[in-house]
Amino acid sequence: MNDYKKNSLSLTGAVSMGTGVMIGAGIFALLGQVAELSGNLFPIAFVIGAVISAFSAYSYVKLSNAFPSAGGIGMYLKKEYGKTTFTAFAELLMAFSMIINESLVARTFGTYVLQLFDVGKNTFWVPVLGVALIVLAFVVNISGNKFIEKSSFTMAVLKVGGLAVLAIGGLWAAGFSFNETLPKTLPDKSVTSFIGALALTILAYKGFTTITNSGDEIKKPHKNVGRAIIISIAICVVLYYLVAISVASSLSIEEIISAKDYSLAEAARPAFGKYGVWVTVFVAIIATISGIIASIFAVSRMTAMLTEMKLIPHSHLGMSGRIQKHMLVYIAGLAILLTVLFDLSRIASLGAIFYLVMDIGIHYGLLKNLRGKIDFKPAIVISAIVLDLVVLSGFVLTKAKNDLPVVLVAVGAMLLIYFGEKWFLSRTNEH
């Protein structure tokens, strides 16, 4: 455990980390995709997604209070299921969903930066810029926790303030009429499609798990982990809703979908012209940089813990130094590969499916195996499971109709992870 520095992150630093990951992937990368699935109800979808995430957060807060650890979710699953195949499977789903999230943020960075230049719909530079961001995040993470905390706090203030200004400015341009931002017609999408959109909004809030993965690196973890999660979700739901209704007041649903990968920049044009686009891109750059730095920081800690628990294979590949440094190399490499190979929509879909399956496992393990050991309300945990199952089913059905290959890739990857871990653990137990 000498790889981890206890009490190296304050409550403010933990909140900055959580909001950094959430805002980085959430509103910039996913708003257009959410609008595509939920139609004119997309601002409301972000609020419902926050409610579902709050139910999920309940289990994580209870687990973090009982088992504060730099391994976070990895430690929780081990406490719930022991050293089993399912433990390793669920932990890797979480790790991969976070790495997928990093590639999502990286491509979002590239997409928004290109809005400053007249390159049309040139897709070549999107992955190039995304890869450059991942390399930068890798270098920053090598520098250590203190730099990450200081930079994440500064960036969190800049992007929250920037998004708030853009959202309020957009509403001011629309005459501050909240009634006009609410849908006046019946939903233009099916119930299944709307439920599917909720999966993406949950992905926009899943950054709160980054906080649990820092565990006892946070000062007074028994109190501050839960507080940091609640504060982060509260900040993001207010910000997401304001931004969503601001975008809805500037663009039609068709225009939002047409520019779904950079809808915030497009929404700034009617109200503020090119200067609004510049400010939006600046905030997007700050949000994506801080988001990917915080995410790589958290997933490196979690996978290092999994390695120490001998739940996943590890090879030094000739590298010296601590395991966390090795994991940073592997994580950055895989994120770069995903950034090059997949577009934003498919990256988000894979991340949502992996995360929801893992999330259900966390809740079920708490309910089934830790009742009596941890004080919690079963009704809330059961509600979280039901909500996750409904959202996952709606999302998979929607994607099966519109993009079957991504569903097949997700299922195939999960089978490969499960049986690969089953083989690895059986060999480890034999030795």
C-alpha cells in the first residue's frame, strides 16, 4: 500500500475530480446524442438521469463509508463477492468503461477544437487531437497527486463558471422565459428511445465513481467521500439542466442532432456569434482536459489495486517503477487505440452498457452479501437495481434497432472478459 498517499486529496479536490470527469464527458460529448434519442424532452432526461444516479450513489456512499480504499470499486466488489470470477469481471467492466470514457472525452476535445478552424467535417484531425490530449494527461498524471488536485480545482472553477455564463447568457438571449424552454407538444420519440437516452445521461454522471476510486487518499474519507459525491452530482444536474434548456432555446431538435458532436458550440452562434463559439470551445477544452486527467488518475489507482489483489494479470514489459506508473502506460495506450478506432456515438454506447452491468452487480452484491454488515435501506438499493435494469433494457433495444454491431461488440467483449478472467483465476489458484 506504499504506492498510495493517504490524505493527499481534500474535499474540494475530490469534488473537483468528480465534476471534472462528469462535465468533461457529460454535457459536451453527450448532449446531442441524448437529444437524438429523447427529442424535445432532452433537458428533462438529464434531470431524470441525475435522480437515477442518486439512487446508485447511495450504495457507493454506504460502501465507501465502510471500506474507504484507493481501490474503490475494486475493493467493494471483493468485499461483496470475494475473489471470484464475477468480482474480476465487474471490476474490469468498470475499468474499461472509464477508459472508454477517456476516449470519448479525447474525441470531444478534438471535435470542439476544430470548431475554431474552417476544416469542414474533416474527421482526420479529431483522433489526432484526441491522442495528443491523452498523451498530455499521461504526462500530468506522472507528476503526482498534488499537481492533479491543484490543476483540477482551477479547471473546475473555470469550466463551471464558463458553462454557467454561457447557459445564463443563452437564456437571457431567449428572454429568460423558462416556459418557452419546456416542451409544448407530445414527446416526439418512443418511450423505449427516451429510456435509452437515460443510459447516456447516467453516463454523464458516472464520474462520481472516480471519487470512490480515490478512497483513503481523500482526507476524512468516511465523511468526505459521500459529501464529495453528493456535491458533485448536485453541481452537475443544475449545470446540465441550465445548459440543456439554453441550447433548446437557441436551436431546434433537428439542428442539435445535425451538430450533435459539437452542439454547445453551434448553440452559441445565434446568441453570441463567433465570440460565443470561441468561449464555448475554450470551456470545452478546459472541461475535457480536466476530465481526462482526473479519469486516468482514478482508473490507474483502481487497476493497480486489482493487480495487487491478483485479480487481473500484469506484466512489467521491462518497465521499472511502481505498478501505478505501469497502469498509466497501459490505460493511455488503450484509450489512444479506442480514440482512433471508434466514433463518439459508439464509444458512448459501449461505455454505457459496461457501466450499467457493473453498477447492477454493485447493488446486488450489497443487497445479497453485505446485509447485516453494513447499515443500509434495502428499498433504495432494490430501486437502484430496477432503474438500472429498465434503462439498460431500453438502451440495448434502441441500439439493437439502430446500431446492432455496437451491441454485438459489447456482448462479445463482456463474454471475452468473463471467460478470460475465469481462465486466469483458475490458473492463479492452481499455483
